[in-house]
Amino acid sequence: MCNLKFGAYLYEPEKATGFDFHVLRVKLETGMRISPVKDMYSNIAVFADNAASRSHPDWISQSPLGPARMGNSNFNIYWDVVCATQPEHRAEQLDYIEDVDRHSLGVWLNSQYFADHGHCTCPRCKELWKKSGLSWLEWRRKEVTDYIAQIRERVKKELVMCIQPDPISSYERYGVDFDDLAKYADAFNVVMFSKSYATPWYWEMLARGFKKLLKKPVYISLYVFGPGDNAKDVPSAAELLTVSVRCARAGIDGILYLASGASQIRDFQKAAVDKIELRQRLKSYGGQPVQEILDLVTNWEKIVE
Ligand SMILES: [Zn+2]
């Protein structure tokens, strides 16, 4: 019996073989959108949106350390992020999310919170905060949670909250309270993207910590091969197998593998299948969950032949 669920997390609408489910990146942080697909879940970046900030430069999230603009190295921000209280963006995203939900299996949200610590200090946010009578951090939390509640009313199918891999300071940085989100979420997805998993200990620890904190099923997402990568840039199949096994034994409920398309997933599957000695060695790394990862790879043998 298999308890762990395995997903392919893709930029292109072609499904990868050998997975329980598929998540399609229908709206990227660049603002680029593609059509949702009936039998895939849809991943939507909400406030990270270069296109929105290009059309409306005044929508960008503000802070004492500068705006949430790509290139502001005070923050881990790789895209422009719209202020999380921007009313027109919020309304448009609600309608969009509802429509995408209707045309796919459900919605996996990311960037559905403030840009980072200190955000947002635009005039509207300052005004809203003052009127709220709450502390700064509690006001941010309420803004995030209230918006998630509005999203929940629109999403009739599965709603998954993707969150940053920060178990300690997500409240202070993003306004994210895990228990608040758990009320509306069907599951969480902890995004653990890295170009290397050379030290699996840290990822295992994070997986264990999140499983302890989050009151809904916990998926993690691992990085296989992004758009524009070449083979030298990405984690090796050996690293991916090892980190999968070590996170699985920490009690998580499933793993997603991110790749630009189904063919990059297939290359990874083939490379994983070829790691015969490592697969043998990993059998001793834990109980049932580890076995399920190794069984998954055994199933891939038929696919990559
Ligand atoms: Zn603002």
C-alpha cells in the first residue's frame, strides 16, 4: 500500500508518466499565463507578478529597505511583488483563481502573502494598519488570512498553500500564520527548490519541522530541471534520490518534482533508475516511506526502457 503521493510540477501542459498527479504552472511570477488543463492541478503565483508591476509601477510592494523589485538584494526576491492589499490586483486574481479552478483539478497558490519582512509600507497599507488598531505584525497576518478566506470561497476543488521553506519566521516575514492557513487549505506544499541537495541533512530537518507544525498534509517540492537550465546547473539524480528518501522518512505526505517539461522529468527518471547501487544502499535508510520512494523508482524502470 502506498501512502506517499508523488507529483510532477511542470511548466508545460504535457503530463509526465509515473506520477500520481500533475501540477501545471499556469501563472508564473513573470506574470505569464497559460491555459489550465482539466486533469492537472493549477499553480498560480498571486502577488509576485512582473507583468502587473510593469503595467502599474505604483502597485509594487514598499518597505524601509526599498521596493519588492527584482534586483533589490535586501530581500530574497527574484520577481517584482505587488502590494498584498492592492485592491484591483486582489479582485482580478480572485476572479482568475475561480476561473482556473473551474477548468482544472484545483489550485495550488504561491506568493499569496506579503513580499518579505518590512512590507508593505505604501500609503494604503499604512492607512489600513492605523485603522485596524492591531499591531503591525497582527495587521499583516489578518490581511493575508482574510484574503485566503476570500479565495477559499471561490475555489470549489482542492486548494493547496505553497509556502516558503522558513518554519520559524514566516509570520514576521510574510504575514503567514500556519494555523490560519490550515483552516482554509486542503494541504501545504513546502517549496524546497535548490540547484543542489548536497547536504540532505538540512532538508530532512526542514521536512521534519514542517510536518510537526502544519495541521494539514505536507508536500515538499524538489528542483529537478528548470526552464533554461543545462545539465551542469541542476541537482544530480543521486542527490535527488537521497534527499527524497531522507525527507520521506521525516513523515511528509508527498513529494513533487519540478521540471520545465515531461521530457526533463523522464531524463531524471532514467538517471534515477540507473543508480542501482545507491537504490540498494538507500533501502537501509528507513522503513515504509523510504520503501515507497524506492518502489516508485522501480516502477519507473518500465517507463524509461
Ligand atoms: Zn501596500
